[in-house]
Amino acid sequence: MTMLDQKFRPHPQVVDTKLDEGEVALLHLESKIYYSLNLTGERIWQALKEGLTLKEISQRLQKEFDVNADKADSSIAELINELSQQKLVQIAD
């Protein structure tokens, strides 16, 4: 199984709020880590909340932002790695 076949979900201790200009702020209630997502990150975050696999999220981004698969896949992998390190997401069961 590749990383793109996996599903991740927001950590239960993370809350999010939408800001102006399409940004989203994430706050981990336990660690007090604050993280800001741009428009693309916001789309990825919302798709995680919907329960999509990373591959499904990539396909959605390719259509919405007219980017190729490699670019979408690498952007998603980069963000998921960062969010995982900050304990803002976890692998879904």
C-alpha cells in the first residue's frame, strides 16, 4: 500500500476555523500547536474530514486547480507529512 492509498483524519484534539481569503487555522487543544493552511491546504483538510483517501484528494485537486498528478500527489504528501509531525492528523482506522 502506498501512502496515497491511505486515509488520514484530523486528530480528535484539533479544531479548525475558517479565516478570510480561504485560509484555515488549526489548533491542537492539548499541545497548543497552531497551524495555518492556505486555500489548497484548506481543500485537503476538508477532504480529510470527508474521509477521502489521499489518492481521491489528489484527483479532486487535479480537477479543481488544473494541476498534473505528480504535482498534486507531492503537495498532498508534503502537507500530510507536516501535519503528521505536528500531530494534527492521524491515520484513519
